[in-house]
Amino acid sequence: MGSGPVIILFILMALVSITAAVMMLRSHNAVHSALWLVLNFTAIAVLYVLLNAPFIAMVQITVYAGAIMVLFLFVIMLLGAEQLQAMTGVEGNERYHRAVAIVLVVLLVGGFGYLVTLGGIGSGGETAVIDASPVALGLRLFEGYVLPFEVTGVLLLAAIIGVAVFTRRKKKEA
């Protein structure tokens, strides 16, 4: 398989990812923003597959599009996103969101279908062989990137404490 279709698919998924990120920022509803972020994470996972990193793509889908987004939605609903929307005075009448979402999902599903039917993406002879096994990846991440993992843990802990403070303050007001 030539590199032409891979480049076209890469550009397509990059456009889906960028558009989903912009729509996430423009959405006035917190739940809709979270769903746009799920689409963004999924498009990035396709980019990882195109870069011949299937393990990272699977982790992207499982951890970010799955677990982290469930946590985000839980926090949004815990804090009452519908109350935030009522305070801003923004109506949920944004019909163009549906059209953009349908186009992006069709492009994303088409990209996935293309990857599944072709197979062997990134198996060209000109690329160097890299050990992409989970063991090698884990060793590489935890040997060279211990500080970023620890900083991420502290940030997540701060987010959990912030949610606890917000809900405690909300319970005292009620």
C-alpha cells in the first residue's frame, strides 16, 4: 500500500480532531462539550493507529475516551451543568452542531473502515523496527518519564479535592 492513502487519511483524521476540539470549545452545554471531546479522543486514537502504535491507540480509547470521560460526565452532572446553562441564559438551539457531528462521525467511521479493510498500515520497508510491546513501552515510560506521571497524579488529586470542596459548599447552601 502506498503512502498516499495514509497521508489522506491522516489529514482527514487531523481535520476531524481539530474540528471536534473547536466544537468542544464553542459548545455552551457542558455535556455536549464532553461528547465532542470523546470524538476528539477517538480521532486521535485513529492517528495513533496510522502511526503504527496500536497499543497507545487502545490506551487512548480505554483510558481517555472511556474512564476519564466517565469521570468528567460524573463531575458535570454532580455540579449540575443544567444550572450553569440556566445562569448563562444560553438556549440549546444550535442546529449546526448536529450537522457538524454527523459529518465528523461519518469521516471517523469511514477512516476506521478504511483501516480495517486495508490492514498492514505502516508496514512499509522504509521505517525502522521499533519494539512496541507493552513491556517495552512501560519500561520506556516509567524509566524516562517518572516526573510527568507523578505530576499527573498530583493534578488528578487536586481535581478530586476541588470537586469535594464544590460539593461540600453546595450542600451547606442547600
